[in-house]
Amino acid sequence: MADPKGFLKFGRKVAGYRPVGERVNDYSEVEQVLNQDDRIEQASRCMDCGIPFCHWACPVGSKIPEWQDAVYKGDWKLASDLLHSTNSFPEFTGRICPAPCEKSCVLAIHNEAVTINDNEFAIVEKAFEEGYIQPRIPEVRTGKKVAVIGGGPAGLSTADLLNQAGHEVTVFEKDDAVGGLLRYGIPDFKLNKKVIDRRVEIFVKEGIKFQLNTSVGEDIKGEEILKDFDAVVLSIGAMKPRDLPVEGRDLEGVYFAMEFLKQQNKVNRGITVENQIRATGKNVIVIGGGDTGSDCVGTSNRQKAISVTQIEILPKPSETRAPGNPWPYWPTTLKTSSSHLEGCDRKWSMSTKRFIGENGKLKAVELVEVEWNKDENGAWKMSEKEGTTQIKEVELAFLSMGFVSPVHEGLVNEFGLELDGRGNIKIDGKYQTSKAKVFAAGDAQNGASLVVTAIQKGREAAENVHNFLMEN
């Protein structure tokens, strides 16, 4: 292990965020970076536990104790090699992963978890700076061709491993640049898109082909792809948002969160967006308390909204773990993001009854407080609290209540794929769908989840696709 007494000698030290007054005026990343000495000191706190719960909680199974030890010893190349052995994109997860590893760190029992995320970020940036990360061009090609439909984290992860196995991989992306939600969902202030471009440039040199602005199922039929490729992997994400079918939903000013976020990311990319949704000079309400809602808060603040309110239909989480939510499991506790710290009125146990308009434009929203109680079967039931209805003046409302399933229109329907009970693409134990030669990976088969989970699902799919190609 690094330093047997490191966790006793040093406390947890995080990089933190740039000052609010500075960061709300730009779209640069909000995270700061500790210097190299601090990183080594923080790495020394890793205890190399006999049972590394951090490794157990990480969806990609990152070898955390090993690369923390490498950092402590100053061997940044070894640390990078260890990171990349289980994760194609530590530069993504080091920035945007909610770090289930840290929540399950033994030191997290006393709220002093090792700074795993910060060190992961530092390792990969050091590796790029020192030139450790270079194109790895496969020496032998198998002659097998694979089409990956969707260039998000699952698709890119799948493409990476299959290309390294020697197969010829083409990634089809409906947008003008790859990345999926990394590109046009997550704001630049959390993930600078140059980070994606840097990795994609390496993939191109390694032989992966990218066909942009191509919606398979529309621009090209899926059956044509099947004729030209030995296997097809669907990594189309879970992009069907949960809607809110209440009175006034069709008013101008009520939008899905992703419509808003994608437009601003395009503008940041230098693309002109006609009739861009803007929060400037408006009162904004964000409906939904998750990460996407938080991203709407941060973007609205940068566009200089008058006020931003975020509501959540569930009760306010506790500040600390509840008795039924013990370590090392994920803590269902209150989460405050950098965007919340920039200015946001947060409300819980609040439901939306209707949107109120004038001349077709949103002017207010009617809200009501709710309470949650268990019925005779032990199931939670929601009911409105009498006398708590209120009218709030707003000009913009963003629906951020999660994603239901992959979009079925187009490729999924064309292939006639079997779906599970939640509308996701159903796969067998080898990631194969009900259509011959067609596999699925990431949110499309798993449901909307974390970027790090999508990366791992892509890796697992790639392994099964490789076995399929070698057997056929």
C-alpha cells in the first residue's frame, strides 16, 4: 500500500470549484485542480483494503488501490495504464462520475473518503501531458466488420475494444459530432467538449471510422447495414423523455430539458441555433430534481435568468444516511451540485397541476404540496395536501423527470426488436437482441443510468460481439 498511516496523517482535501462570481459568466469547467504534491498526499490515504469496496462499487471495476499506490510512488504512466485497463475514458468519468467508489470507500464511514475522482482526473490529464496516451494501431485485422449505431459512451467503449481486437469498426452517429449525451447533454461547464475531441482523434488514428449526420433507420435503413456488416451493435441510448401530460403542456415556454441543454451546447460549439430557448431575463422552473435538472439550473444561471426554482415530487432526502441505507451502498442523501450553489430555490414534495398561459405563452405554473404514505400493502402512495395550492409566475419550464426508454421509432421498430417490460431493448446473456447479428449495449438495453455504467456495458457487449465474430 502507499503509506500505512497516510489516512491518519492527512485529511481529505478536494480541489473544489472556481468562485461563483467567476464561473457563472462562462462555460468553462467549474472544477479546479490540486497540484501534484497534493495529489500524491491524497493518494497516500488509500489503505489498500483487504476487500476494496471502492473496486466493488465501481461499474468498470477500476483497480483503485493499485493506481493510487502508483500515484503515491510517482509512477504516473503505471497509474494511467491501470486506469485504462478497465476504462476507455477515465477523462470522462474523472469529471462527471458521481463516484460510487468514494461512497463505498472505508474512510467514507467517517465522511473522509479518499479523493478517488480527483486523482483519476489528475492521472489521465498527466498522461496526456506527458505523451503516455498514444494511438494503439492493431497489428492484425480479422476482416470482420462491425457497425456501432450511436456514438455515446457505450458505443465508443464498444468500438474501442472491438477495434483493438482487430475488427473493422464504423460508428454511425445521427448528430454532427460523436459523444451522445456527453456532447449535447452534459454542459460544457462540467465536461469541456475538447476532451471528447481529443479521444476521438486518437480513435480515428487507430482505425475507427465515424459516419456523422447519419440516422440509421431513417437516412439508411437497418437492413442495408445488416447486409454490409458482420455484426451490428445498437447503442442508441434511452432518449425518450418522461413527459408531463397536464393542462397547458403545449404552451410556448414549456420544454424538455434536453431541448434546452442541447441548444446551448451547440452554441458553445459555434453553431447558430435559430430561435434558441433562452432563460435571459426570465423566471425559470425546473421540474425534476436529478442531474439533468441541475444542468438546467446551471445553464439558466449562465444565461442570466431572473430566478431559478427546481422542484422535486419526492420528499427532501436526509443529510446523512438513513438506518436502512448503510455503508457501503449508494447513499440516498441530499445532493447539492455546483449549479445549486450558484443560485437556486429548491423545493421538495411538490407536484405540478397545470401550466397557465396568456396568448399561447407560459405565464405561470400551478403547484401543490404532496405527501407520501404507505398503503395497506406497504406501497408508497402520493396524495395532495389540502390548502397548499399555489401559483408561481414563470416564463420558462423545463421538464427534467428522467428518460423512459430508447426511441422506438425508426431502427427499433424496423428490426421488430423484442422489448423488456420497461420498453428497453431485450438482450440475452450474450448481449444479443431478438434479431440475428444485432446486439445492444448501454442505456438502450439497461435503461437510463450513469456514464460509467454505459462504458462498462459497452465493454461487456464488445467481448460478446468479438466471441460471436470469431465463431461465425
